[in-house]
Amino acid sequence: MTNPIADPGHGHSPAAWTAVVIMLLGVAIGTTAFFLDQPIVVWASAALVLVGLIVGWILAKAGYGVKGPKYSPKAH
């Protein structure tokens, strides 16, 4: 008989979603700028990806991460 694996949470939190949305915008803008040969915008979008990472980390530390006190998981 096997034991069920505990749900790890998969990062469904405001901190994770905010970080991913910001980083996806950075990648989308960077890809478009690379295609249009706009190196300054490509580098700015790379910085936006880093900003998304930092914002996610800050929100997680502020309690909006999976195990944070301000996060309330939704029932599936």
C-alpha cells in the first residue's frame, strides 16, 4: 500500500503569481525588442525580470507566500 504524497503547494500564492506575471511581461517585451533590434529595451526587459524576482521575494517575506500568515489557500 502506498502513502499519498502531501501537496507541496505549487506556489499558488499572491507572491508567486505577482513575480511570474512581472517576469512574463519582461520576457515578452524582451523577445519583441530583440526581434525589432532594440538592445536598450532588451536590457531594460532583462532588468524587469530581475525586478519580478525581487518583488516576489519581498512579497513572500511580507507574508504573502505559500506559508505566510497573510496567505489563505483556496479549496480545490
